[in-house]
Amino acid sequence: MNISFDYIILFVSLIYGLALTHALSCIAELIQHKGKYKNSLIWWIWAVWFFLLSQGFWVSIYGYWHDCTNWSLFKFSFVSLQASLYYFCFYLFFNRRNEIEDDLEQSFNKNKRIVFLLIGLLFLLMFTVSPFLSKTSKDFISQVKLGSLIAPVLFWVFAFIKNKTANYVFAVFMLVLFLLQIISDI
């Protein structure tokens, strides 16, 4: 397949854009109906983290694949799968107002397991399989220390942990880690 990376990243960007559009429309509904549901700090921490993750994953896709000139259907399918799994995570996490049952924390807990399992899979695909398939060095994201195997395992473990305090600590840890990574790029 002789397809330019520009077309591939445009396709991936459309999927990411759809995920972000869904999330933003759900948040807009929450803002419009504030006071009609029970707010949740853990939900908002993860919401911010998801927005940061969309940027990080998009940049990672670009970093790993921008030099690829020989696109096979397998490589295109792999990159499309990553973007599609990301969309599924957004769609499962960000629920419309009528889907949250008046409590954001219940909404978070309802889909947490599948979302965390998918996020773990995405980290594994992004930081372990992508470098192998794209034949690109990981130098452009050297500050990502948890990317390859630790992050997927953390998400897979926390998919099954129901302890509220542990989940808060994990959420804050992941958000702070991401923010520190962004600050380290300055």
C-alpha cells in the first residue's frame, strides 16, 4: 500500500476528534444540568487525565509512525485499532446526562473495569508494540517511564480494585505523573 502518512494521521485524527467531541458534549450536558446529579472528584480527575491522554497518544502515534513510508494493510489496521480502542474508552467513560443515574461516581464505577482494561491494552500497544512495528526508536518520549509494561499492569490491576481511597490515589498519581511529563518538556 502506497499511502502517505498524512492520510493515515488524518484518519486517526478524525477518530480522536470524534472521541473528544463526544466527551465535550457530555461535559457540556453536565454543566447545563449541574445540581441535578451528585458530582465526583475522581470522575473529574480522570476526565482531565483523558483529555491529556488524547494529546499524548496522538503525539505518540505521530512520533512512532511519521517516518513510515511502507504502509501495509496490517500497519494501517494496527494504528486504526489503537484509535478505535481510544474512542471506545472515551465513549464508555464520558456518559450523557441521562446515562449517569444522577451520580458521577456511580457512572465512573459502572464502566471503570472495561475502560481500565482497554487503557492498559492501549498503553501496551502504544509503547511496546508500536515501536516494534514502526521500527522507530523510543527516544522521542524518553520521559515516559511507565509506558511499556508498568502502566498496562497498573491499569489492569486497578480495573479490579474497588477501594475508594486506592482509586483516588491512583487517579491523582496518574494525573500528576502526566502533568510532570508535560512540564518536563518545557
